[in-house]
Amino acid sequence: MKVFMLKDVEKVGMAGTIVNVSDGFASNFLFPRKLALEVTAGNEKKFVVKVLKKEAQTQAVSSKIGMLAERLKDMVLTVKEKTHDDGKLYGSVGAEEVVALLKEKDISVDRKQIEFAKSIKSVGEHKVTVKLSSKLKPQFTLKVVALASK
């Protein structure tokens, strides 16, 4: 039976696609949970149009994410922090601070997308990863410099 997926179902199909499933699976699992709709001869064209629109929208989003990844990978940001005499920070640089620095450059990301190889607790250059999607994870350089004491 052909069904149009309304929501993502693991190992079955993604939302907005038409997939073939067994009749029992569709009537006992997908339809009662409103995860899919049956594709009939009359409404197949309507669902095909929806699939094409979904693909076009996905391509537009992926191109925007790709351009953002290109901007990020060559970027070098600098943050000034209070340090001890030996170059260690009083605290550590967190994801919120990195998000604020990116916001100044007109790049909007969530703090959950920021990943550190290890916590940043010293002066120097550190690599920071931004998880834009499961495949796109550009890295940029974060320079931590000592705040000039008065």
C-alpha cells in the first residue's frame, strides 16, 4: 500500500515522502497515530506535488546552511577573559559567550549547536565546532586573550 508520510517514522520514511508499506502496518500503526495518509489514484497527484514542494524547500534550506558553513569555517573570533598569572582563565569560555560573539557577526545559532573538543580554560587558540546538521559541522578558531588588568 502506498502512503504519504505526515511525520518522520524511523526505518519507514521521512515526512513528505510517499512510501510502500504493508496493509496491516498502515491500518494498525500509521493511520491511527496520524503518521501517514493513504495514497489513492485520485489524490496521488496532490501528494506528488507536495513531495516536490518539500524537496524544493529542503534544497533551499540546505543551500543556506551550506553558505553559513562556508562563512564559519574561515572565521576567527576573539574573546577577552580575566586570567591568572599563568595564563589560565578564572572560569571557562562557555557556549553562551560563543553564541553572543557569533550574533555580533550576524550569525544566529543555538547554544546547543556549539561543541568544544575540551573545555576552554586557557589563553590561546581553540577550535570550536558548530553543528548545523548531522553532516555539516564547520569549525572556526576562537582566540582567547588575557583581559588587560588596570
